[in-house]
Amino acid sequence: MPSRKSELRVSGVAVLRESLLDLCRAGRWPELEPLPVTRFLGQSFGISNVSAFRVLNELSDSGRIWRASNGRYFLPKARRLLDKPLPLACLFRRLERWTEVGREIMQGVDGACGDLDRALLLVHDRVLFRQPDALARASVGSGRELGAAIEDFLLIHSGRIDGVILDELWPDRVLAGFKDRLRSGVVLYRRTKLPFLGCVCGDAKAAARLAVDHALKSGFQGLVLLMPAGPYQPSDEMAAELLVAAAGHFSKPPVFEIGSPKDCLLLTAFLKKQRKRLLVVGTEDNAAVVALGAMRDAGIDVPGRAGLLSTMGSRIARDREITVAGFNFQQMGEEASRMAIGGTLRHAALPPVLVPGITT
């Protein structure tokens, strides 16, 4: 004869099963809330935790409830809402109105996420980049501010994302402190020395050679390097490669920074004094656009007296028909997204593309 205790356990199991099925039929349980854990169900229905787990597992196997990857059980309808790949995160500066590179990169990111059926989490951070207008000197947060910003990001989102793409402005010295926490992190548009991160940048060496070759073929007799105001790693990398590529063909190019109207006057005054036909090579599109306006305002014949080429190559330069030896930023965003989502990190460099304009 079965004992009274075993009868109660059998009864408790049956009541639990019917109660769970009743919740599913009646829709009285919130769709996104997990069902109670086995310990609570066991205590509530007078059965063991093992027996409660068997009931849950039986109903899950038959499709009447759903077990999520974290082991919790939900009503079946929750699967449609919760059983999705984690989103890709982008930790970027604010996409201000003049940041055309950011827009082109985001087109690539959005396209890749659409192809891979991934949601996109876009996180802007004001600490990362402050610039009142395109000509003004930009400022970046201190190491402590940037570290705190990434710390906050990881505290909120680290368990809810599958990979993160990082703006080129996040410096290695800050990212190095998050070696064990930045999983599948990919840096855009600059090289990184951190082996735990991937990067997708432009091939600066190839772009520099392309710019110098174009200068030679177009009859220019020397180069002038044009830099944006303040430190900017992609520009610094490009300037270093341009100096190497120019050696043996031209004398060492002078370097001008564009960060104020006074800087524009210094550049145009220098160009007017030169007897040689020089090619001004800008390492950043905004600086190149400002320089072109200043050259024209100063009455300098472009490209007859002096030419202009940009080694960035976003629409902000192309729309003004500035010659560019630059990069496909949409492709950059797409490749970085696929790398971060796939989890196979590497250091990739995109080849440059020469787009002739009216400035050479």
C-alpha cells in the first residue's frame, strides 16, 4: 500500500502540473516574468525540489512552457520576445551635425546588424568629445572621466550585449584597464596595440603612397601637410606615413594645423610666397574643407597655383569635389560589426580609394 506521504507527493505533483497549465491557458502570468523557481514550487505544493523540476522539465519538453538559456522557465509566448541574439553595442561620441564619418560608419553598422538579425545598442557619451563647431579645437575627457564612462557602460550593459564597437577617440591607455571585461571589442579607424581588441582602420601607408603618387602624376613639386586642431590618432598615423612616402620625392613637407582663422591666414600666406606648385594634403576632412575656403578667399588658384587632397574621404570632402585618397567608412562599420558579433578578433586595414576632384 502506498504511504500517505507518497500520495500527497503524487497529488502535489498533479496539482502543480495543472496549476501551471492553468496559468498558461488563462494568461494570468506576465509574459516576461519567469515562473517561480523549483524551491518555491516544491515548498508551495508540498513536494521535493526534484519533483517540481521534473514537472517543469516535462512541460518544457512538450512545449507548454519554455525554458530560457539561463535555465528559468517562462510561458510559451515569452520565447518570441526573449529568445533573440544579444544586441551589438556601439560606444561612440555624439554624432554631431558635422560628423559625416560617424554617419557613414553607422550605415555600415546598421547594414551588418540587419543582415545578421541583430539589434543595435547605440550609446553616446558627451565626455568623449566636445567641440562647439567644426573649426574649434575639440576636447576629450580626462583618463579618469573616460574610465568612469566605460565603467558605467559595462555595469549597465555588459551582460546584455554581444560585442562592442569603440569610437577611435577611446585611447589605448584607458581601454587597457578593461582587458578582462571588454569582450569582443573592436576599435574603429585607428590602430591599437592592445591584443585583446580587434580593430578595423584604414591602410595609412597605402593611402600615403597613393597621395604622393597622385601628386607626382599631377605635376606638383612639393607637399604641405594639414592637420586638425589638437591630437587625433588617425591624423597622426597618416602624417607619419606621408612623411615616409614623401621622402626621396619631395623635401620635407611643412606642417600646418587648422584650428582658428589665424591658422588659415598662416597657411594662405605661406602658399602665396611659394614659387613651387604645392599640394596641400589634409589628414582630416573638416580641416581640408576649411583650408579650401581659406585658399579661395585668399585668391589662390586651386588647383593651378596649389592643390588640395584629403586622406580621409568622407562625403564632407567628396560633396565639395575635393580629391581624396581615403577610405570607405561604410565598409569599415560593416566589417567591425561582423568582427565583433562573430567574436574572431583581428587587426584589419582597408585599402584606400583615390577619388579625383576639382582640387588637383
